[in-house]
Amino acid sequence: MKKLIPAIALASITGTAATQAQAAELTISCGAVGAELTLCEEGVKAWESKTGHSVNIVSTPNSSTERLSLYQQILSAQSSDIDVMQIDVVWPGLLANHLLDLNKALGADAAEGHFETIVTNNTVDDRLVAMPWFTDAGVLYYRKDLLEQHGHEAPETWQEMTAIAEEIQDAERAAGNDKLWGYVFQGRAYEGLTCNALEWVASHGGGSIVDADGEITIDNAKAAEALDLAASWIGDISPKGALNYTEEEARGIFQSGNAVFMRNWPYAWSLAQSEDSDVAGKVGVVKLPHGPEGESAATLGGWNLAVSKYTESPEVAADLVAFLTGEAEQKRRAIQGAYNPTIASLYDDEEVLEAVPFFGTLYDTFTNAVARPSAPTGDNYGRVSNSFFNAAHSVLSGDQSGAEAVSQLDSELSRIKRRRW
């Protein structure tokens, strides 16, 4: 049972908490480490001061795969250990049966003003199971100073990026900067590689692994070509260690001044510009490159806040979600941490654009990002993603060619689909 403490002040966005005689104690999972956790702690503290309720922030794994496993264990046991959960954009369909309908808890207009695509993503069987908190899409970071010094503009194609990265890396190493690499990205066999590899494949015109109708599309020459190009980077413009990089390892290399280009999410912007960054003031951000005949493709990322159906305080928990995903909190998080708002009007906010200029220039990238095939594959998405990132990793590691990997992947996905998506 949750501990109840005497109320000291009760005020609520929805008005529901104000009628309660006692203040509830909630638990929330809303960030594992670093700036993300700090921003959550600050938001929670503001809500506590506003309402008189108490919130414990519970630690969860930094790995999204491990975090999902933890949530599934807790929810399957119908435990109230975590009232409010931060869930990945690809999880609503997997967890929906265990989550509160926020349209009922907060009203039918609860998600008004948020990006419609994310609201739709979070709506399962006409139930809004999560509120959009921040969105994400992959972007290309680059060293403005090094590109200018060597006479280059930001690349538009992956082939251009490869050539520029190699040229600058070789020139800088010859000049004594022997730690410099051309490109860093997320190459570990995990969900982050699914995001990277989907961007390579889609931007070469190779499709999206499984299309919107549930048809498997990955076994094609353009997808194979994209994976082969990425494999050529390892040991050349990317360190072999990239085969085990997540977002933070890649950011560490880039932020210490040891990479020309980096693929990452927008959160890395504020950290790259911080006082202790070796590249502060030297970083540019543009949309990701594309293949010779394709268009830039950025994988849709982002996280949402959901309320467990097993919470002992559903109305209060929903109120916390409404506060943390509201306009004021999203603006604060955008300015302080470069977390992309899910509220469209904030992309016209002068203070937000001053803090993160590329929110304006890359608006279309964020609103037209490529979704991972979680909707058509349903409960099987985890297996689909696992198969895809393992196939991509086998190509990066030199164990298979792109053509071999996509052919084998097609067979593997067909076996999964045979048992129905």
C-alpha cells in the first residue's frame, strides 16, 4: 500500500486532486541518468510544490530494452510499484492493456495541441494510453570549424559524408591529431542500431523493413547497398569500438573533439554546447544524409508518460502526467536540455529557438520522421527489431554481406510472421 501523508496544499490541473483529503505518494520512472534525470527531478519537484503530493523517482536501466523488460515484469504482476512510466514511442501497443486511458482520466481534449502523429501512435483501440512528452529524430552533428577549415559544406549524401570524413580525418591525423575519427554512431546490437540502420536503408530507398500493411520489404538491393556502405566505415572513418557504441559512447567521442561527424538525437546539442565541452561553439546540426537516389530519413524516436492501470491513485497520477507533459514543462525542457517538444506551438517560440536554433530549421525532419514498424508487427515488434539489428550488426562486423544479411533476415521475419504479427 502507498503511504498517505497529511495534505499541506492541494491544487491540480484537472481539479481532481484538490478534492482529496490526503496527499498521495506516487512513484515515477522518468529517466535513468544525467541531464534527463535532472530535468525530471526538477519537474517533479515543481508539481510537488504545486499540489502537496509526494513523488519518489525510481531508478530504471538506461537500456531501453532492459527497461521494457522491467516494466513488463511489474505490469504482468499487476504491481503498483510504479505509478507513472516513461515509455518509448514503440511500446504503446505492447503495454496498452496495462495502462490507464488518459482521455477518461484527463478529458477528451487531454492531448490537444500535441503532434497528431504521436497522439495517434499512443492511441490503442481508441484509448489514449500515453501522453506525448518529447519527440526525437536522428540528426547529423558536425564540426563547423573543421569543415570550414578544409573547404567543405555539410554533406547531403552518405557518400559525400564518407569522403569528407576520410579527407579531414587523414589531414588532421597527418597534422598530429591522431585521435580524430571521421564518424561515430550507435553500432551496438540494440534498439539504437535499429534506428541507425533504418535511416541508412530508408534513405537509400530500401523501405522500412516491414511496410504499413505488414508486408516484409527488407530483401532488396538498395537495403543491401546501404548496409554495405555502413560496414565500409568500420576501421576506416569509424573506430572498431563503434560496434559497441550507444548514444553516450558516441557523444563522448564527439564532445571530446575526436570526431568530425556524429549521428545522435537532439539531446546531445545542449551537452555539446556546455561549458565543459571541448567543442562548444564549433558544432552544427543538419538533417541526416541520404543515398544517391533517396531522401533523408530520420527514425522517429521520443518518449511518453503513461499511468499504470494498477496504480492506487489514478487521478493524481494522471494529473502528474498532465503537468509534466504540459506546455510550460515542455518549454523548460526544450530550453535547458534540447528535448524536442511534442506541442507544435513551441516550435515558433522565440526563447526555444534561441536556445536550440535547429528546432526551426529541422522542423520538417521532426514532423516527418520514419516510424519503426511497431504498429504493423504488434506484439512481435521486439523480435522484428532484434532480428534487424542483429542482421545489421553482422554486416558491420564483416560476418555477412548486405545481400546475405537481408536475405537471411527476410526468411527470419517470414518465420515470425507465419505465427501472425
